[in-house]
Amino acid sequence: MDEWQSKSPLDWETYLNKMVKVAAVEKHEYEGWVLTVDPISASIVLATFLEDEKVSITVVLGHAIQEVKILKEGDDDMKKRLSCIFEREESKTYSPEELEKRKNDLKTWLETNHIPITEQGESGRTLCVAGVLTIDPPYGPEECSSSNEIILSRVQGLIQGYLERKA
């Protein structure tokens, strides 16, 4: 039972992007594509593709794993599919021109609403609200960062409302 846990991260890496069958304690079996293996706990994260492009994620705890068999190698398409699982819907890539437009539109809207905003960084890519909150590309609520949770929550709400009205 400790054989899986005693493997090294380099050993576990050979399982990435492969369809496996995991035998666990109490005769439980799991099948799926290996997304990752936690190097501390030896837990394995499996992805199973359902209909409608939905994905089921299963985590099998390292201490429960008895055996892992490789069933199928992942091709390049499967590797790309697996790498995109945790990307946000909005995380499509924007051209530099689109990012500049999104930044300027948001900056103008915030200024119109009397919110003090400046640009930071070497290229001015980061927006800064009142010196206590930053907004990084692509300038959505998820890209806001602040140690003040009240300001963070309010600005994220404003940006979310702005994006919903704009859409």
C-alpha cells in the first residue's frame, strides 16, 4: 500500500496526461485522466469528461492508493484539453490592443464614477484604485487585489456590474 506513496515526484510525473485505473482501499476503483499528483500527500487528481463538455474531478487520497495502472496514453489534443480544465471562461487570450482598450474603457468608467484611478508598473498595465487596490489584465473582478476586503469586495462588485451592463 505504501508503494505509491514512496514514489518520487519524477515517478509520478510519468502518469500525467494518461488514462489510469486507481485501485484504492476497500475495493474502490477510479478511472480518469491524471491531471496532477500532490507531491506532499501523494494524492492523485483525476479528470473524467462527461457529455456537454462537462468535467468530473476526483481526488484519490495518497494513503488510500494501492495500485495505479496506465490504461491509455494521452495524445496532444488530450493534453491540451486537460491543461484547459481550470482556466476561467474569460481567460481567453486578448491581443495587446484589446487589453489596452479594456484598460482604458474601465479606467474611463471608474473616473466617470469619481473613483480615483492611476496606472502603475513599467508599461502602465496595472490600474490602481485609491492606492489600495490593483487591477491587472484582463481587468475583470478576479484580477482585483487588495488587503482591504471591504474595498476589494465593493470594487469587484462595481466592475462586475460594469461588465454585465457592457455585455
